[in-house]
Amino acid sequence: MSEDSGFPPVPEGYRNWQEFCFKNPDDAFCENIPGFYLYTLSRAANITFVALFSISLIAFITTYIFTRRGASFTFAFVCGVVLEILGYAGRIMNVVNRWDESMSYGPPF
């Protein structure tokens, strides 16, 4: 971010505010700095969606066990629901530090 964007100068030793907030996520100033997602993630909403998709996964598998019909349909929907669960689980992990794009490989700067 440039100095004319209304933000104070970037602290010494950092290239931009995202890098500063990546290393100092609890700093009060970082509340106004956009992260990987350009909005603040809601842990409660993401947990709710993981729970709903998990219930859906159980329902698809249970229905297939009792009916033994629609194997390709069930397989496709189970794969989709598992990917949704993994995606929302990743968002829950990203609530901790919204400037961490990799969650394991260090800063992308």
C-alpha cells in the first residue's frame, strides 16, 4: 500500500502492511488491513457449514447403504461434499491468521 492511501508508513523491516500483519496478526492496526480474503472470516459460520456438509455426507452414505442404488450419483456427491468440508476446514484454520496464504510454507512475500 502506498503512503498516499491513508495508511501510515510501513514499519521498518517490512515491505508492506500485509507482511507486517502476517508476522504480527494480533496488532490492533491489522484489523483494517485486508488479508488473503478481502473480508473477515466468521469462525461460527464456517463451523456451521462444516457441520451441515458432514450431516449431508452421512445422509448420502447412509442412503446408499440402505438402497444400494445410484452408485455413481452417490460417489459424485460424496466427493463434492468431502471437498466442501475440506474447503471450509481450511477457512476455519485461516481464521487464526488471515494473512497466511499457505498455512505451512511461510510468507508469500
